[in-house]
Amino acid sequence: MDRGWRTRYRVTGGDAQRWLNGMVTNTAELAPGQGNYSFLLSPQGRLQADCYTFRDGLGYVLETDACQGEKLAAWLDRYIIMDDVVLEPVSTQSGTLAIAGVNAADLLSKAGVVTPELRLQIAQGAIDGVAVTVVREEASSVPMFSLWHAAAQTKQLWDALLAAGASAAGWETAELLRIASGMPLLGVDLRERDLPQETGQARALNFNKGCYIGQEIVERIRSRGAVHRGLSGFILELAPGAQLPVAGSAILQDSASVGDLTSVAMLPLVEGVKAVGLGIVRLQALANQKPLTVDGIAVRPHHLPFL
């Protein structure tokens, strides 16, 4: 899969670790070769962006969706005041291809690279003369590895992976894999009005480090246990031949809106093709177990991931 819609920024300087710890919700105290997932918050604790943070031999690499890139960079740059920190786009390895599937590690091994064993670990290698940084992704129901590389060599790397036995896949397959894995997308399933604990992404929060922007709200929610909305999976009882509801449709209970269906897909599961969705819903509506509908279609909550 071509994941050219991912973008990366490098953070270097003597204050990089301390400064990053004050910006993101997870810790920047990473060993070389390790990474984690974080949110960036407003002072009111609302989502501003999300990113993966990786530590390498040169400093840190922040990775996010390209549609967030400029906003994330501008947000971070405004907080570089008297800090020894340099924030700049990554130019040397700006391309991204991904290999996903139960045999992904074997395929890459045959292509000559060693795959990291732990999720969000990175390793260096080369495939058909193309230098790659291999990232073992965490947000997938099947093994998935991203290959950072020089964008000018994308076709060479793509052809080498096909020759090694990979099959080409497009955006629809990538989206099916994302939804099957129960991974919300900022700007689609998660919005700027959401609070971190409403996203279901506990992996993005670290409660053992120093202060960061928005931490007061995160800690207040944690201490009071005051989470009223949350991410859930849903199975849609779709009649044969009926159309999927569109993303953004209201989830109703007793004719009142209790949330939104944010992503939908026809997902091939072991028991057959199922209409599924992700959505943010009031937790009380799930707790009372009353019927839920979307556009007149019955929906029932389902644990995540679907696979």
C-alpha cells in the first residue's frame, strides 16, 4: 500500500526531550528505536492533532497525516521560545509504503530486511538498493510494516516488493483494514471537540511524566472519572440489497440522538460480510441496552477491534 499521505518532521536539539514532553500527551523518554502514539491538546484539553513519536540516532521523528502536518508544525513552532530545539520537515525519507498481512514479516525477511519484533519499533535496512526505515505498526489487526524511503525511489521499492510476492492494494483496502482494526482517524472519527479519554485511545496518554499543554483537564477527568462519551464499534443489521448509511449519520435511541456513526464499511469477517461502523456515542446509551438505530437500521455495539 502506498501511504504517501503520511508526513514526518524531525525534532533535534539539546532541549528536544524536555520540550516534547511539554507538548504531547505521551512520554518522549524513549530508547533509540522506540516510538509511541500521542495527542496534542489545547489548554482546554481538546484534541488539536495526533502523531507518532520515534527516537532515532539523530533525535526524534514525528509522523502524522499530511492533512495535519502544517497545523501540527505551526502549533509546535509557536511554543519554541528559548529552547534549544529545531523542528523541520523530513526530506530524506519522505515516501512511505506499507506491507500488511499474516506473511508480511516473512516477505520482508526474504527481501533482505530484519523486521522489528515490538510494535512501534524501527529498524534500518535496504531492499533492492533502496535504504528503508522499517516501522512495525501497532494500529492493525494483522502484522503491518511501514517502509520510510526516499520518495524518488518509491516505484523502485514498489516493484521490488511486488517481485518478492506482495500484491498491490489501494485506499479501499487500507480503509477496510483500519476499520477492522478499530482505529479511529482524527478528522473523521475524532474531532477537535473531543477530550482524550473520550477517544478510547489510552495508549496516547502517560500519567507518570511532567506537565504538558492540556494536562490539567486530562488529570481532572481521570480523578473524577467523568467520561460521558466514547468510541465504539457497531454491527449494522442491514437488509439484503439495502444501502449503507453514510458516515456522519446520527445514532438514535428513543428517537433522540445519542451519537454519530463516523466510519462505515462492508467488512469480510469469518462469519460472512457484515456492515460495520465506528462511532462516538454517549456511554449511558450503551449501558441501558435500549435499541439503537441509524436511518431506521438497527445497530448493536461491538467490541473493538472487529478482527
